[in-house]
Amino acid sequence: MVPVILLTGFVTCSATQILAQANRSEESPLCTRENALDTIKQQLALSKTFDDSIRRITVLIRAADLLWPYEQTKARAVFAEAFELATENEKWNAQNGSRVIILRLRVPDQRYVVIRAVAKREPKLAKQFTEQMLKSIPDTGRESARDSFESVLTSERLLDSAIKLIATDVNASMDLAAASFNYPASSALTRFLYRLSEINQKTADHFYGQALAVYGDKPMKELLYLQAYPFAWSNTLNTPIFSFYVVPPNFVTNQTLQRQFIQVLLQRAQQALETPLAESDRYQSSDGYLRPGPAHLLEGLIRLEPQVRESFPDLLAPLIQAREKILVSLSVEDQKILLQPGREVSTAPEKTFDERIELAQKESDMNERDELTASTVMSDASDKESLDHVTEIIDKINDSNLRAQLVEWLYFQRATAAIKNKELDEAERLVSRAEGPEQRAYLHTEIARELLKRREALPHAREILEAAIAEAKKGGTTIFAARALLTASTLYAKIDLSRSFSILADAVNCINRLEAPDFVSDDQAVEKAVTRIGKGGQNRGQYLFRFYMPGLDPESAFREMAKINFDNSLAQSAALTDKFQRALSTLALEDVCLQQPQRPNAKAKKKSM
């Protein structure tokens, strides 16, 4: 066995240039299965020195996954250790974490992270962990328990994990989704169904039928989450959380499911007229007003009427009758806002960008005018307008902070779209006017990525990469700077390996200057907020501008670089001072070695001569 020597300290430029000539992974004497398995076990031992349990769990599941094809007993024990740590971590979160669902969901439940990792290797063990976890949740047969914070949280997390597993293990994914039937329905159920339909719509349709059978008699705030899927709706606005979905392009509506849902909703409408819905079905409508359950049900009937009129004429009379009876059962205030009895349902034609701006400019209240103008600029309606026209409209906004942020967001969005459409000259022009070194660094790397696909554009690709590197360094010591440098390093490897490893060393140095570098929690995006002031100076929350700038983390960057030059990548990964990032990068390197065909050892070669 060739011993693995872990180097410490920084890699100098001269060393980088020399090491750049070293062997590819399949040629390196250090890159063997035996060395890889030993190194993985070393990282498991080192993980015990981590103070952060989440970081330790991450290393454990990465290592167990790599060990699985070679030492299943050891890997299974590591997975079990990770699940035990995750259980303890969630107990702490349950006692000390936020009681706001949205905030709590931002902190991943590590038990589900472990279960998803295990499901890829041994679904039976994953199911065992899931059952063990669900035993700790209160009995949801009671209405009070069904509405509990933990029940809602469990439903969201089960379905989120199911969605993430679809691509790798449909059966395990459906097991998790089916387990969610014991908990309140949410928009995550529809997201799961749409995602499953991309793989197998027949299976997704069948699963929807099961869900409708489960939730058909549940509170209205749960049932209404099931209205989108059979009709291929991209949103629902009469649910407790306004939900927006991505409908697969090849999705085909199923009239059998449509009829089933309409019939269930009509039955529930009749029940609501006979027996008042529970007070828990009172929640905010899309207009911000608190409304009773029948009002939300009525909104569903109103939206369904055109579909029923066209495809299910036999159900039209019962629907109109239910609609009118529910309407008159509501308060006068709710009636005014919704619909008058007998009135035909009609949808106002969608206004153009200029029509919406014209209406906004007629508003006498300055704050309301700004809000309407900003909303129009941020809507899809602005996508078809010229950049000059939209910036001209932004100039009409009185709030200078809002105006500046809209311009920054607009240039970034237009530059991103230009890159996607291969309009690279236009993208470069837009980048030159974009604000912020982080945004410019990201956009330059994406332009360079496209240029590298064209042989005649390689010299220009180098120039753009250098611009990206300069912008990243200008942005200071941040995760985004490190991410941009790591990404630039892998791109540079296509044209100049020596320069590539030099940039990788710069990225390592940047990471080493960060305290507890975290490449996950920001979701690879910068978010900027501006206070949202409405009519009469009323505070309406915030405008949130999101700049999504995906790039590589150390783990993924070193995995790519190891395929090109293992020895240099190993040396540079050892220079990482953060134990967690070094462990993940080391495991990524060994993953590359394990993917290589096993070479005969020296003794075997000698005997064969």
C-alpha cells in the first residue's frame, strides 16, 4: 500500500505550476481503492472532533455512501450513527427552534437528510428509520393534533424528501409521500404529484386518486390543495398558503380525476350549507382579509365553473346552485367582494405592461403609485418590453432605494436571460452595467462557460474568465467570491491547467480566511430587501430581490479537478484549514479514485511475468 501523506499549509504558485504536470487520477499511485477506503475511514475518525453535529452528520452520510459498495456492514453502522445524531439534533430544534413553519422549514431536519441518503442504498433500512421517526409524532387522529405545529411540519418534510428522492428511487419516494397521508395536506403534495408525473403520469394520477380519498373529508384548508393537479393549474390562491407550481410541459389532464374532484367539492359544499365548517377553516384570502371556510370553497367553485361548463355540463346546474347558496350564506361584506347570485363568471383580460403602468400613474397616492409600478416591473409582463422602456418606467418611482434596487435586479435578470439565449454580446453589454462585484463575477463565469464551447472564442473566454476572477477578488472575502473562484478554476482547466490550479489555490486561500465557511445555507443566492410602503404610508412588508448565482463548493470543485490531476488536487485540498470543508473535499477526491477501474498491484504484475 502506498501511504497517503496529508500536506498542510498553502500551495505556492511555483509548486502549483510543477504539480500541474502530475498524473491524472487513473495514473496516480496514490489514487487506489485501498488508499481511498483507508482515507474514508480516517475522515470518519476525524469527524468525531467536530463540534457541529450537522457537519458531522454530513461527513458520516457521505462516507457511508462511499463505503457501501465495499463494506456494507461498516456503512450501515455509520448510517445508523448519523441517524442517531440527527434524532438528537432534531430534539434540540423541537425545544429551541422557531415555531413559525416557514422559518423552521429553512432548517433541514437532519433525520430526513439521513433517510434520503440511506434510501439510495437500502430502502428497507430507510423505511425502518422513517417508521422510527414517525413514532415520535403525536396521534393525528385528533383534530387538535392534526392542526399541531409538528404535524404540519412533518407533512412538509416528508413530501419535500419524497420530491428529492424521485429521481433516484421512485418507490422509496412514494413510501415517504404515502406516509404524509397521516398528516395535513399542503402545497408540497401538489408539487410532489407534478414532479412524479414527469417520471410516470399514470402513477401520479393513481396517487392523486389515493390522496383525494384521504383528504376528501378533511378540513377545507387541506382539501383545496388538491384542486390544482387534475386541472393543470399553476397556482392556487384560495389555500392558506398561496401556492405556485411548475406544470410539466407534457402534462395531460385526466377528466376522470377532474370529475372526481368536482363531485367531492360539490358534496362538501352541500355539507357546508347543512353544518357550519370548523372555525379552523377561517384563514386569509389572497386579498389579505380573514374569511370563513365557505368563502374559500366558493372561490374554488367560481374558478371551476368555466371548466365545468365546457367539459362537464351535467355538473353545471349543481355547481351554480351550490355557488349561489353558499354566496347568500356569507356576510354582506364577503358577498360584495366575491360574486352576486346569478352573475356569470368572467375573467377580465390580462392587461398589458403599458396598460398596467397607465393605471398605476393615475393613482393619486405616491406610495400606492410606486407599489403598483414596481409590481408591474417585477411581473412577467415586463419581460417582453425593451430594456430602455422598462428603465424609463422605473425612473418614475419616487422611492430612491426601490428605484436603485429595481435597476440592479433588472440588469441582472436581463443578463441572465441573454446568457441562457446564447446572446453573449448582449450579455456582456448588460454585465458592464450590472451593480455589485458578486453579480458581475457570476455573470462573467457563465458567459465564459458558453464561450468555451466555441473553439474560435477560446482567447475571449480567457479574457472573460480573468474579468470574473478580478471581480470575485474585488468582492472581498465572501462565500460568493470563493464560489466564483472555484467555478473559474474548473472552467480554466479546459484551456490552461497551470492557471487553473493557481486560481484553485486562490480559492483555498479565500476559504481559509472565512470563519466556518458555509456553502449551503445561502441557497447560492443574494437577497436584498426594500421596505414596501403602501397607500397612506402603510407598511406592507418588504420587496425581496433575489439574485440566484449558483457555483461550485470545495467538494464539487475538487471532485472535478481530481479527474484531471489527482496529486495536485490532493495537495491543495490538504491546504484547507476548515476541518469540515477539508473532510468533504477529501471524500470527493476518494470518490474519484473509487470510480477508477482497479489496477493490479505490483506483486500481481511481477508474478504474471
